[in-house]
Amino acid sequence: MDVEVVLVNPVYQGNVGAVARVMKNFGFSKLALIEPCELGSLARAMASHAQDVLNSARLTTLEDVLRASNLVIGTTGIVGSRANLRTPYPLARLGVKLSGMRGIASILFGAEDQGLSNAVLQECDMIVNIETSPEYPVMNISHAAAVVLHSIASATTLATPKRTVASHEELDRLLQHSSDVLQAIDFPTHKRRRVLISLKRIYGRSELTAPEVSTLRGILSRVQLHLRR
């Protein structure tokens, strides 16, 4: 997949430059920034010989990232939160997974002081976590980016992609269609949120293609048609 690194609300310009540097270290060049801090001489200094990566970074929004991506991967230093209701995908297997897929994979890193919010993590198709010492589990954002990018670099650059996966937006429409059917069959409201989060997790890790999403939505449409009779 074509990998884009997305920094969400980065606080320190030096870290943005350092992320650009480690991206170039591992052969990645697409950097996107969501509401970043001001970037100046320190960012350029920390980028060192990755000025091209830093200079070509695009300003964007979370909505645009979700709309343009085929797979959205959130990073988190905290696991087991009931708000996320899912287990992180094994980082050691991420490169192999991405290598077999065509499309755009956006990897999101949160602000240095608070990471990605639960609301943003819930929008992601999958999440990953770097196993660290429990004595000090929170990593510097550029160090975290280096670990994640190193873990996927060789697999994504050498393999030949086989599947063009559905876009994040197409999966969102499938999830909304699933929600509509749950409502139509009077599925208990208090259980619906957990079921939808589980379905989102299943859809996100299943590498569905656009035709497969269309097939599933066709089945859901037939269920809705039957219920109206």
C-alpha cells in the first residue's frame, strides 16, 4: 500500500522535523499534518536531510484523511481501554498485511501530550501499539514513528500488492447500512453500540474489496426489503 504518515495536532515543531527525518530513513515521503504547531527553523534543523519530506507535507483534516484512505491505522500507547473495545493489531504482522493490499494506508500519530483521542481511535479501521516497559510506556512521537515505519518498511517496499481494498468511506457506508438494519429489526439499543464497534473492527481487518462491500450491502438491502413487506 501507499503509506502516508499523519500527525494529528503535533505540539512541538522539532518533533515534526524528526518524524520527517525518520520517514526518509525508511523510504517514506508522504507526510500530512492536521492542525500542526507553527513550523520554523527548529523543524527544518531536526528534519536534517529530509527537507523535501517536510516541505511537501500537506495540511489536511481528519475528515479528508478518512475520505481519501483505504485503511486508517491509529497508534496508541494505551491498550485495554473500554472506550476502544478492541485489541491492537500485532505490529510485527502489519507490514505483511499492508504488502498484500493496494490503496492508501494512513497511519495516525497523536499529539505528544495526549496522543489520539478515543473519538479519533474509534474512527480508525485498526489500531497498533508498541510494546514498551510498563515503567515508562509513552514514547516520543518521532521514536514511535521510527519503530512503526521500520516494522513495515521492508515488507511494503518489496512485495507485490494483490488486492485493492475498499475505501474507508465505503466501509463507513457499510457500517451505517448495518446500523440501519439493526434498528429495523429492533436490536436492543443498549447493545447496538458494542455490536457496531465489533462490526467496524471486523470490516477493518477483513481487507474487503469494493465489490465485496457491494455484495454485503446488497444482502442488507434484501433484508430491509423483506422487513417492509
